[in-house]
Amino acid sequence: MSQPPDDPRAQDDSWLSHTQELRLEPVQFIARTDAVMRLGALMLGAGASSARVRDSMERAAHALGIEQLHCRVGMKDIVATASRGQMFRTRVAEIARPAIDADRLTELKRLTEQLRPGTTAPELQQRLDDVEARPRRYPTVVRVVGAGLACAAFALLNNGGWQEFVAVGLAAAAGQFVRMRLARLRTNEYLVVFTAAIAALLGYLLVAALFTLAGVPGGQHDAALTSAVLFLVPGFPLVTGALDLARLDLNSGIARVVYATLILLATGTAVWGIAAVFQATVTQTAGPLFDEPVLTIVRLLAGFVGVLGFAVLFDTPPAIALTAATLGTVANAGRLAMVDAGITPPVGAAAAALAVGLGAALVGGRLRAARVTITVPAVLIMVPGAAAYRAITGVIGGDTLTAIQNGFTAVFVVVALAIGLTVARVVTEREWSPPPRA
């Protein structure tokens, strides 16, 4: 065995053997810290907000006997320092490519709630192995159909007809299929989004042209073009980023919002390019094709299908997906009715998001669901993705007035949605309220 030098303080620790290094820090404490860090990394990789990741890690740490845990959670990384008595250990984890998986997020939340003091690190690691080994809840074809139905429902909500519904559905499904195939190649994410958007837009124009050749052209083709790429709207980063900012978690919130903005820019650039090449007017908006009460019925059906489609795209468990679809349908129909009555879109969006947040608080506990798996699909159908793409197209094409109008509409509606969800959280969750002053 190697011997220490005469003056260890003047030398480095290279003389220590691997076994001696392990003795410097109890192996059990290392195992507990690793288990807590792995739980946080799995939650962050599944799309959880930084606040949810931090709360879950702290709950797990206390169950494992770690006295204190200090975390800094970003969009793709976690830095955590665990301490027990005089011992402390700092770990860093980085998620290479987060992928939204509401099913895994739900299972991890339920696992965390079941942890009790006395839980051992091997027990937690085994349960995490079980969660990580679970396959995606829905096969590829189901998620592709979900994306197609969600965007087709958007086409109806944007006042398209049955021709636009069919064309958008087929195009969005094709775009989502391309997106999933390219994602397996581990290439640049913005390139994946741009290519998927091009595939969806070309698919929409092709189906629309086939309808024209068949003698059944739709009257709202240009207005529905942007609906074909709404499956690319980064709903989870937008909502979780806004919630992080509301809790003054700037490190994660700013990163998520910037990431979502870049995804929107990549998609918007594709929309502008296709519109310029094929002389499409994406800034056009369509008027309603139906009168009341048919209009309300169409909005209710389209809203339910749209939210359910997005929930399936995110691998949301069936019971949670149906709950989100019900809440989102009612709230979105109310929002559209308020806008028709003359109320400004941001006010209507805030009221609808507040209703969704309160509804999720009422049913989330019974379903043992992560709140975000209910609220994100429910409010995603209210995100003005079409307005955002029109704003980007207006900027690139030099149509300043259109860019400003649509850009401000998109920003203020997204902010209003975040305000509504935040107010619901503050009212219903104790940890969102500020601590009392001493």
C-alpha cells in the first residue's frame, strides 16, 4: 500500500488509493445523495418545473435521512448540496435532451408522495429503475394522430371549414412523424423543428391543392396555414417558464422562456419561407362559418379534441387527459364567448386560465396528478401560436404593422395565461404564498 508523504499538507491527494478515498465520506451518505439527484434529474427531463423538481428532491432527501438539501435547478441542469451533521456533498446533473413525458412525471410525483422517513437509498433507486424502465404510454402512431387531431381542432377554432380540418390534420400528423424520426438522430433541435414545420406546411398546401383539383376547395386555406404547425408550439417550456418567473426563479424561468422563443422563431421562419415561395397570405384571419348555437357546439367539440390531442402527444395518462380536455373545453369556450362579447383577449385568457388552475386544484389531488399535466394541455389550446407566427412572418417580410399587432397580442395573451395560472396556484397551494414575517 502506498504511504503518505512526510508533509501531506504540502502535497496533493494523489497518493490516496481508491479505497482510502471512499473512507473519507460514508458510502451510505453518497448513495442517498445520488438517489435524490437521480429523482430530480428524471423529473426535470420529463418536463417538470424547477419548483416541482426542488420540492420533490427535498421531500426525498428528508425521507432518506438527509438533514438539509440546497438546490439550484435550471432548465437542463441541477446543482444540489446535501448535508448531514458535519458531512456535506455537492452533486451536479445535466440533462442532455429533455423530452416531455407526462406519464413519467405523474409516476414520479406519486412515488415522491409515497416516500416516508426510513426509506433507504436502494429502495428509492429500485423504484426509480421501475419508472425509468416504463415504455412510453402511447406508441408512435397514437402520438402522431394526437398531434394531427390537435392541430385540426385549432383549424376549426380559427374558423376553418371541414376542408381545413382534414388538410391540417393530415399535414400536422406528417410533420409530427418527421419530427419524431429526426429527433432519434440526435441532431440540432432547432433544425428538427424547422424541418418538421416545412414538412407540415408543404403537406397542408398539397392536400389543399388536391381539394381544389377535386372541386371542393375550402374558403379559408391561407387563414388555416399556421394551424398546421401548432403542434410545434413549446407549451410546456412556456407555461413552466412563466410559473418559474412568477416564483422569482429567474435562472430557470428565463432559460425556458428564451428556449420557447427560439423554437417559435424557428417555426415562424419556416412559415414565412413557405408563404413567400407559394404566395400565401398567412396574416389573413377568417370570420366564423357558423351561426349560434352551432358555433358554440363546434367550439366545444373542437376544444375537447384539441386538448385531448395535445395531452396524448405529451403521453398523459387517460384519466388525466380526459380531465384536462374537459376543463380546457369549458374554459376555452367561455374565453371565446367573452372575446365575442367585446372583452379584450388578454382578460379573457386570464379568466380562462384561472378557471383551469382552480379546476386542476380541485381534481388534481383525487387523480394524484402533477398539476402541470392538467393545466398545460388545457391552456395550450388558448396560446396564440398563430398570432406569434404571423408576427414573425410580418417582421421578416417587412409588414411592420401586422408584426406589431400580432406580436403584442401573442405576448399579452401568454402573460395573461401565466397570471391566471399563478393566481390559482397562490390561492390553492400553501408553498406559493410568501412566508410570514418574523
